[in-house]
Amino acid sequence: MTQDISDSENKIHYSYTDLLFGSRNDYSLEHRFFNSVSLFSALAACFASITNIALQLDFRLTIFTMFSTVILFIFYFLSRKRKVFKPLITPYIIYSLIVLSIVWFFNAGSEGPVVFVYLVGLVLFVIITEGRNRVIVMTSFLLNLVLLFYLERKFPDLITPYESDFIKFYDVSITFLFSFVLIYFVVAILVKSYREEKYISISQKDELIFQKKQITDSIQYAKSLQTALLTEKKYIAKILPNHFIFYIPKDIVSGDFYWAKQINESTVIAAADCTGHGVPGAFMSVLGITLLNEIVRRKEIKKANQALEVLRYDLKETLNQSDDDYSHNNGMDIALCVIDHNKGILQYSGANLPLYLVRDNKLNEYKPTRNPIGLTPIEIPFQNNDIEFEPGDMFYLFSDGFIDQFGGDDGKKYRSRRFKHMLLEIHNKPLEIQKDLIDLNLKKWMGRKHEQVDDIMIFGFRL
């Protein structure tokens, strides 16, 4: 119950502060501080008018302070109600200098409390300005003060002295007291606003950390689901003993995927690169794996290019891709191989992803059809390649992540020429050694200066 009352009092306190100086949702910290300075300056002028009347000081000074009260309240009104801030700073400072200069002559000059008010004003205006403007304000204040000291010494008759020590004592004492009260409230508001901003900043930081953890946990769970959908490595090792898979997602989940199935006497292998990476790419990869499994389930794959045609059709149907809407070009690039071990023939068909064959220390590239799996303005039939393989032939399927990786001394892409050269150097080595060498080559290329730019996947197998 006590806590509830305390919270209620805090809300009232905050509401009064927001009422006078504006809430942090509508005003910046600097704007709120300017609101407080302009309001307290107007109150100070009002209080000075009352003091002048009570002490029966110069009538002209009283009229001027009353006029200044109105002008300063207008500044406050424009800043607080009309939300005008930066355009007001310069005229406000200029008017303040004019007011202090006039009061200097009517209120005993350097013997009065105006010097102290000058210093208070200088501190406040330094806070509400920044950069070069702050230097200009400090210089203007000091030059103005030096000029007033000079005029007072050169022309002492311009100064209106106090009529008695009693009036001087009370005027100086009251001004000092009110100035200290003014400084206290202004600084208190500034400190309070700073603490609010700090508290909100810490709260937002904690909230961001919490949200990041939730998102990361969700993506980690998504990774486990995606990994479960990928063809098990034990299964791949059973149907294709001599192989390696080099698979490095850029983020937690990947837009690249590999897939393999045994269908009758044939082994079907696919390597795909979906649109995007991270979560969007992962969604597409899950869809691609699901569609390939469905194609295998409902019909027998005899031709590699026929499988890609069916995959393209099913993907467009699933995503409701219209032939006249190319704004959402979601899809994938894929290389698919159908291996007939009895006939010694490997069929290859590719959608933007090639197949490399290394035989007798020579690399042969089988180019893909320049069409993606998905919507495209010109739909080209996928071509089928029949390759009679020989014992010891080394094949590579891959996404473009490795080739497009930036690195080296010049920060350039790896490029296919360098990639081919690397494969020629390592193709005779055992499969696991090849995988380790590819990993070592990638780390050396990236060094410490470059980050991974895309998902990377290389599927190598020897027949």
C-alpha cells in the first residue's frame, strides 16, 4: 500500500514537471532545459519587478523589468506551447544581454548584483548551446561585461547608485538568494532529466538484450529444425561413401542446403542456394527440401532436368507467384545430379549453379541453365547433361558463397578462377583432407579484416 502511494506521488511529481517543461516523448532534453531556463528567467524578472517596487528603486528600472517579464514569458510560451526551440536561442541570448546591460546602468553597476547574474546567465547559456555557438556566446558575454566595466569607469555618471546601504544590502541579498534558488531548480531539473534519460537508456538496453536473447533462442531452435530437415550425414555416407560436405552458414540458419536420396538404383544429389541468407533464406531452404522430398515421394526421378522443371512449377504454385509480378523474386539456384551406378552415367542439370568434374588433373565445367527455380521474365527449359564417369572422378557441387567471399590483401572476391585452381590442387587428396584444406584456405583468404558475406556450401564426392 505504501509503495502504491509512493508511486502515485512520483507520477504526480513527474506530471507537474512535464506540464511545465514538456515530456521527454515530445521534447528533447535540450529543449526541456531551454523551457526551464526561459520560465525561470521570466520568474526572475517578475521577482525583480516586485523587489524594485518593494525597495522603491528607480521607476524606469521597474517598468523595464516588468516589460522584460512579459517578453521572457513570450519566449517561454513559444518554446513550450509552440515547440519552437533552436530559432529562439539566438534572439533569447541577445535580448538577455540587452536586459542585463540596461539593468547594469540602472542598478548600481558593478556594485549591484548584476555581475553575479551575468555569471549565472553565462553558465545557463553555455549549457543550451553547443560547438561553435557556445564559443560565440562565451566571447559575447565576456566582451559585453568588459565593455560595461569600461563604460562604468570612463563615464561614472551613467550609473544609478543605491540611495542607501540598506537598499543595497536587501537588493543584493534578495538577488543572490533568488539566483541560488534559480540555479538549484534549473540544475535539479537538468539532473532529473539526465537520470530519466539514463534510466530509460538502461531499461531500453536491458529490453534489447532480452529481445535479442529471445530472437537468438528462436533462431537456434529454427536451426535445429533446419538441421533435422537436411539429409542425415550417416545416410549420405551410406549411399555415397566417398564424399565431404563443407557447410558454413553466414548466420545461425542458412539459405544454402544439400540433399540426397537413393531412388531404386539411382542416387540423387542436390546443392542449392536460396534467395537471401539467415531467416529468409532458411525459410526458402525448408521449402526447397520439402518440395524435393515431395517430388521423390509422388513420382520417380529419371531425368535431372525433369526434376528441376517439376521443382520450378511446384515452387511457383506454393508461393503463388504470378507471371506478371516480378517484385517478389523469391526462389533458388540449384545443381542436381542423378547417378546411375549400373550404367556408369551421371546426369546433371543446373539452375545457375554449375558442376565441376576433375579427371586426369583437368577440371571440366558443366555450365547450368541461366534460369533460377522460381519466377523469371524469360523461362528457359533446363538442359540435361549425361556424363559417363570413370573410377576416381571427382565432382564438386557448390553455392556461390565461397567464390563471392571478400578477402586477400586487396579485399577482392575469391572468384571462380582461384576456386578452380584450389580444387585442382587438392582433388587427389582424401575427402576429409580436402574439406580441411578448403577450410584453411577460406580462413587464410578472409584473415582478420573480412567477415563472411554469404552462406558457404561445397558438396564434393568421388565415384
